[in-house]
Amino acid sequence: MKLSSTLLMASMALNNGFSASSPETNDLTVHLDQPAKPISSNLWGIFYEDLNYAADGGLYAEMIQNRSFDFSALEQPDWNALSFWEVSLEGDASARLIVDAGRPLHRNNPTYGVFKVDNASGKAAIRNPGFDGISVEEGKSYNVSAFARLLHIGPRWTPAKPEEKAPELIARIVAQNGDIIAESKLPPLTTDWSKLKTSLVAQKTDTHASFELVATEAGGIALDIVSLFPADTFRGRENGLRKDIAQTIADLHPRFIRFPGGCLVHGNGVENFYDWKDSVGPLETRKGQPNLWGYHQSVGLGYFEYFQFCEDIGAIPVPVVAAAVSCQHTGQTFDIGQSCLPIEEMERYIQDTLDLIEWANGPADSKWGSLRAAAGHPEPFGLKYVGVGNEDKMTPEFEERFKLINDAIQNAHPEITVIGTVGPFPDGEDFEIGWSIANELQLEVVDEHYYRDPDWFWDNLDRYDSYDRSESKVYLGEYAAHDEGRRLTLRSALAEAAFMTSLERNGDVVIMASYAPLLAKIGRTQWNPDLIYFDNQTVYPTISYEVQKLFGETRGDEYLQAEIPTLEQRFAASAVRNSESGNAFVKLVNGADNPIPVTLNFASDSKLAKQVKVTTLAGELDDTNTAEKPGTVLPSTQTQKLKKASLPLELPPYSLVIVELAPAD
Ligand code: AHR
């Protein structure tokens, strides 16, 4: 049982530490003159999972789909190694595209395409439509690369005639109407695998272009990792991220990123765990695999890129490894499908996890640290947390394996905090067993998950007030308010905002929290709602995103004492201060359909600034920010005078209002 009744009483009495005031005045007094409670400065972060085409076709800027000729029916019943490629012929040309596996580029990359051209007169090309079209902008540059090998000149079984020339490849971007809007020849082919590169500048904007490789002569050409990347990626990183999506994430000011999942981590069976080792090193040595969400993950966006992104945006990396058991829904089952790594394989598995720590933090001349250095990052990444398991079914098999992994990490790396897991729900059997394992092992942090309707969040604002502060701290790794029909409403966003004020109040026990899931490509979702939607051109942040962003921008590391009125209607508030800047932030959530008059008072021993910034996010409960109606509900900020340390406010119906008080000049 998680709740401590003594603490519950104490904290309910304190509930925000505040007594009720008379309804007419709704005085809310924030005490800058009294000691504040230290809370986590890392409370707001993000949970990134490659779900809803978040990576390939999303954040990862690669524009070619199935670039490595390794899609399979395990991903979609009608997929194969040649999916998303077609032959495009004009005039007398004749050609085929087949798949082969002899002399592959690398054993982790066993299949490749063979473009067999019998007659190149006219046009013999292979074409790729990207992920629902390739979106290019006039004047922008795109980098093309491909691993290629010349197999034969002219027909396969006949020695090349003196007059026959070796085929070369021309890379093209072709507009929807057939216009060639960019074209460049690749360097000559060699008889061994070599990486050919060129770049293209789009002469026209087109949202649904396609990519072609045209052969100049008859012959056979092996091709693998055919790639088209915008030259302009986030922070200019090679093999980088789509700039607009990455910037939208960065704008949340996340203090940490949990990655790469979610269910993705413990996978569809033990062979489908996300293996970090498969995701690092040169692209041609990485091992893509089916994503349990029903598509292919190329792992082009792999552990190096995740850690680099964290560093680029000042977020703490929180990688998650499977607890050596698979998702309990493995193999088309529900809840009964957990499969476990055989115990005799645990030593090797645990070593892989220890190797991850060395890869991230070890010196550049260590075995695994040298791989990081070779990728361009000789300095350690400063890994502090490793998540073990993801809302697993709490079976004896899980427990045994979790303990082995946890012990090994604690022994070898006491500097690393292991984050445990307590099942998929806010209560119930897995939750209870998970917490008892955490208590037994004295874990520093456990990961709670819950998706519930907006009412649940309003009804549970006191959830953490009663948590025993001597037990494990909580990382609320996945949460979201799911409105009816899983819509993206202001109703959900306000319920989340109200709950987040309670997380701030309990920021001494809840040390991290992340909304879930983060990203979704429109038309390619397996899960709704998500925080950020996008298509190939545009990013559409939801109202929940605006809430997360506002909290990220106004984070504190001290919870201020305050007298907050208890109202008959839905209302929640919190007051934090950022000790570095000295800024205080008061958050007020009105969940009712009437305005609430509030007089906000600041009790202080010292002089206060003459004005405050007041940011308001308000609308109708059913409002949504979607691709059809983007930006329906957006925050707006005004400056208001602070007179005698007091501020009259009228909280609009259905609103989040944040008051920011900077230190006096
Ligand atoms: O966030 C979507 C999914 O929800 C995650 O993969 C899983 O951990 C949870 O069930």
C-alpha cells in the first residue's frame, strides 16, 4: 500500500498549505517572505517514442522510405524488401528492380536492391515516393547519398563489349506533374561497395515530389541506403533531425528526454527488444527492425542521435532498456504475452546494459567510449539515469530479471540512478507489486504511467500529497487526459494543467513528469491523442502542448508557501520560484464555466517589481488545435501593474493563467 495515512492527513490539512478564504474575495497570498520547499528542477521533460512515425518519416529527416531495401511482411502484411520502390520507364527503356542478399554491404544489413537495366534509351529509373510524398522547397539544398556497386556492364551473362559504357546514376527530384525540379549525376560506380554522394537544389516547391535514380546505360547496379536529406537539419547535424519538429520540441524547454519508448523498448517478443548496440555506429552497420507499432524502424535515428539531441537542447538523457521481458501484449495477445529472456542469456544482456553506460560515459579510449568518440563525441555524455523496464506485467520472471539488472548496475555504477517501473496503471495489482519491489530494493525512482479521462485528473489532485517521502521518488513517465473519442480538447489540456500544479506542489516526491506520447504524423497514427502533430511540411502543436510549454517556461525549483482559496468549483493553483533567476510563477487553473475573481497578494520582506507578466490560455472546453484549425487556443501575455503587492485578476472561464513576478530592479 503506497499511501501513508499520517502523511495523508498532514498533507490534506496543508493541502497547498492553505486555508479557505471567503468566496467574495478569493484572496490568494503567496509568501515570498517565508521559507520555500525545495522541489525538483527537472520536473518537466518529454517522453519520446518511435510511435506514429515519430522517427522515420518524422523527426529523423531522411526523406526516402525503405532506403535500405529491408521492409518486411512482419511490419505490414503487404510489405517486402522492395516496397515503396518502383521502376519508371520511358521510350525504349527496359529494366527491373529485384532484391538480393549476396555480398551485402554489411551483415546487419543483409538485403539490397539490384537495378537491372537492359535498355537505358529513353529513361530507366527507380523511383521512391518518400513518406507520403517528398516535400521540397524552392532554392533549398538536399543531400543525396547511396551505397552502390557495379555488377555488370550491359547484360549479366555477356562480357561487356568495347563500345558498351558503364552505367552511371543520375539523382532527380520529380514534381507531381512530372517536371524534373532538381538533377545531379552521382560519381562513377565502382565494382565494390562505395558511397556515392551529390547534392540537389530544388528549382520549385512541391509537397508531393518523388525521388528517382536514373541509369545512363544498360547494366546491373546494387544499391543500398539510398538517402535524401535536407541539407538544413536541426543544428546542422549530419544524419540529423527535421528542423521544424526538433525546434518545436526544444521550445518545450524539456529538462530531460526519456527514449526510445514505451512499448517499443520491450518489443514484440525477446527478439524485438530495442537493442542500443544495433542503433549506433556507421549507418551501414546498424540493424533496423520491425517496430511493434506496425512499421519499420531504420534506427538511423539511434542512440548517438538521441544523446546528441538531448545535449543540443540541454535535456538530461533518460534511456530505457527492457527488463529482459517483452511487452505483455506480444504476439497478438492481450496481457498474457510476456516472454522472457532465458536466464542463461542474462549475463550477456546485463553486460550490454553496462556497455551502454561505458558508451555514454566512458573515456574516449575505452572499448565502448571509443565508439562514441568515433562518432564525433569524445567527451562523455554525462548519463545519470537508466530506465529498466516499461510498465511491465509484474510476474516472478520480471522480478527475477529486474533484480539481476538493477544489482549489476548498482554494483558497477553506483553513480547511475536506476528508474524502476510499476505497471501501466495508477493503481491495481501491477502497481502494488511494482511498488513493493521498489521498496524492497530501495529504488531511488520508479516510473508511473496513466492515461485517464479529464475528470480523473481533477479528482486526483491530492494523489501525491500523501506519498511517503521516505520511499522511492516518482517519475511520472507517461500521462495524458483522454477526452471522449480521444479528442485533443482544451478540457484535457486544463485537466493536465490542474494536475501539473499538484505535481509542482509535490515536486519533492515527483521529480520528473512527461506527457505521452509526444509525436504523431497525421494519417499515420497508431495512438491518439499526442502532444505534437505534423505532416511533411508543417507542425501542429496541440493545446496540451501549449500547457506543457508554459509550464516548461515557468519552472521553479522551490515551492512557495501560499494561502490558496478552496472553491466550490474546479480550481487549482501552485506557486513556484526559480532560485537562479529569482522569478516567481503563480499558476491558476479555472476549470469552470464562470470567471473567478482572484486577488493575488505577494507577501514579501523586500521591495517588489512594479509590474508582472500575466499569460492566459483560455477558450471553450471542446476547442482543439488541429491541422484544420491550428492555433485555435493560444496563450497571450500582458503586463499588469502590481499595486501595493497586490494584483486583481479575473480568471476567464476554462483558463490557465500564469503570473510571473521578476525580482525588483
Ligand atoms: O505512450 C504510448 C504507449 O503507452 C507506450 O508505448 C506504453 O508505455 C504505454 O502503454
